[in-house]
Amino acid sequence: MNAQRKYVKQDIQDQLKDPQNLEGEYGADLHHETCNTVLMFNSTKDAKNFLGSDTLEAMKKIKEWEEDNLGTLETDIFDELKVANMLCYLLGEEILQESKTLQSKWNECLTVEDLEKIAKEI
């Protein structure tokens, strides 16, 4: 799922480069703000193109994550649009965890400088 990861990473970095909507957010909320407030895909065609040949791997990843974290599978894994958007959410979480700045600012409001550091670290 390297192509999907690269796509999500670029989207997050683009959002971090235009920090007006993110400045002042708590570090703990950054993942939600970048990966959950607006769906990455609104059409099934775009979702299918994003998933490509990795649809089954994405379904498995979602199933495992939701069962581990929610106790049950919540996402309709037969709906490619929902799978693509949930995969973006999960990949975004993994990508943002790579930032030491974000980890250190988890309970603090983020500044423009923090957001720039996070963009470089991911």
C-alpha cells in the first residue's frame, strides 16, 4: 500500500503547509482535523482508483484495526468508498505518529512553527 500511503502523506503535508485552519489546534486533534473532517473521496470511481489492487489488503487492515480498537467491525468493507476513506484515516494516523514534534505537543496548541516541523518530520 505504498502508493496509498504516499497519497495520504502528501495530502497531510499540503494541509500542514497552509496552517491557517490548523494553527491553535491541540496536537491530539491534528489527526482528526487532517484525516476525518473532510472525506478524501466522494466518488466510488475515485475510491476504486485509489485502492487499485490493494483493496483486499485494505479491507484486512481495516477489519483488524476496528476489531482491536472498537471491538467490532464498523466499516462496510464491501463499500469501496468507505474502505478508501477509512484506509486514509488509518494511514494518516500511522504517518502522524512518525512526528516527534507532534508527540511532544500532544496536549498543547500547535503553532505555525510546530506544524512546519511536523510536515518535515513525516
